[in-house]
Amino acid sequence: MAARALTADPASERIAVGIDLGGTRVRAALISEAGRMLARAEEPTAATAGPERVLAQIRHLVDGLTSSLGPIPLMGIGVSAPGPIDTVSGIARDIPTLLGFSDFPLKSELQKRFDFPVTLENDGIAAAIGEWQFGAGKGRQHLVYVTVSTGIGGGVIADGRVLRGRKGMAGHVGHMSVMPDGALCPCGNRGCFEAYGSGTAFTQRARERAFSCEEMTLLGTGGSTIDSRSVFAAARAGDGLANSLIDEEAQILGRGFVSLIHMFSPDLLIMGGGLSQEFERLRPGIQNYISQWAMPAFKDVMVTPAALGQNSGLVGAAALLFLTEGVKP
């Protein structure tokens, strides 16, 4: 369903479409060059139906958003998608959550369906761009963005430029090793940051501990239905196990964040994704870990929540069109 248009005069600003293609939802929005969201629409992703069906969803959402624009020209469409995405060739190398998106020419197939330019970006990098241009990192020259949700991804702005790396595939921060020979990660490796710090890993620990702990408060939520929201709710009600799990999660995130801070020396680290909705509860543990374990020159780097919330990638994807008009990031 499309959102109601915000107060803005489309004729006075350039407009682009941002697309956030995820395994659960595909979202689209009209974004002005000032970062304002003029309209928004989304629907469940047909994740198992194959590329043709998913691309048809994108076309349907874009058509719905642009039908009321009249003669106002669009700059183009910026698409944010999970990776690895070879953004140089426009090929989705492997999107595990979308059937059929292995070595799929995503950019060229999208371009066939639209008469205006299409750009493609990894979702973590797109979110980093959104926060850099219009969110918590606005005006900064150096930042790291980390999304903590089903998995862990990210993007880096270094020296006022987007760090893209070989084939545009930089920023897969969830797959640095934090535990040698540790837990199996969805990527097939062991000991990845994602295997310990993601929302999925957090929920799995909560379920395992709830069933093995004598204090069974969390089981009152329905056992296997325990999720991150129920853990934070239980913690607010004073549940000891829930608070212990959250403190452990903050420490795991802090450990990963310290490594990223040492590698990239950012002005700040921005946390997005589903778990960032509980950032205030996680903040003390994360900052305490940084204060304790970061090298002295890095202890003052702060972690802050994404200012654009769940729309960082949408806004960042659209911003690709505005940025390429001027100084390429």
C-alpha cells in the first residue's frame, strides 16, 4: 500500500525512486533530493517465485508511486539488494533469501523494464549512503554503518567517499571472524560476527537458555515463539535471564564494533537494523566494551542509532541518482 504524500512540491526538487529488495519485503519510495520521502509502498516479497515475479513486483510498486507525478521527470531508480552483489557488472552473485538470484543479471533485467536509469547497490552500502547524506552521519567524512537484523551487513564511508572495493562488494562486515572454529554461519564459514551478533543468533540463544534455565519466565511467551522483542519486553519487566542475554548481545556487538573501529577509524559507528530499535538498552554495554577494549586513540568513537530507521537503504538507494549527477561517491 502506498503511503500518503508528504507536504512537498515535486516540481521544485529532483525526485528518484528508491527500492529496498529484501527476502521478506520489497519496498519502494519516492525520495526528493533533500532526502524527503514523498510517498512509500511495500508488499511481501515473492521470495520463492523466481526473478520474473520479483521484478514484476518492483515494476508494480514503481508504477503505483509514479502514476500521480504527471509530467515531473524522474532521475531514475536506485535499487538496494542483499549481497553479494557485483555492482560493477550488475550481477547478483548470490542472494540466499531469493530463489533464482544466483549469478542473475539484476541490473540489466531491471533496466529492460524501465525507460529511465537504474543503479544497483548492496543494501549495507546503500544504507550507509542514506545515513551519510541525510541521517546520523550527515556532514561526516568517515563513518561505518552496521545493520543488525536477520543477519549483519554494513557499509563504510572513508575520506568522504563510499568504500566499494573490488567489484563493489566491500562492506560484508558480518563475515569477519570473531571466534575461530566457532558457530556455523549461513555463509558456510564458522565463527563469523553474524553467527554470534545477529538478531537470528540472539533469538536462538534466548530459546536455548530459556529451555535450560530454572527461571522459565521467557517460556511464558510460548516457548518456540520467543523472539528478540519478547526478550526485551521480559527484560523491561525485570526478567534476569532476559537482561543477561541482552548484556551478552551488547558485548558481542561491542567486540565486532571495536574491530571495525580499529580498521576504519570512523568519526562514528551507526547501528541500524531491527535490533537498533532497542539501541538505548544495548548502548551502555556496547560503549563499555569499546571503552575497555579499544586502543586508547579510538576509545572516543561513539556508536549511534540510524536516524532514518528502517528507511536508510531506501533513501540511500535513491541518493545514488543524485550523487552521480555531481561528485561520484
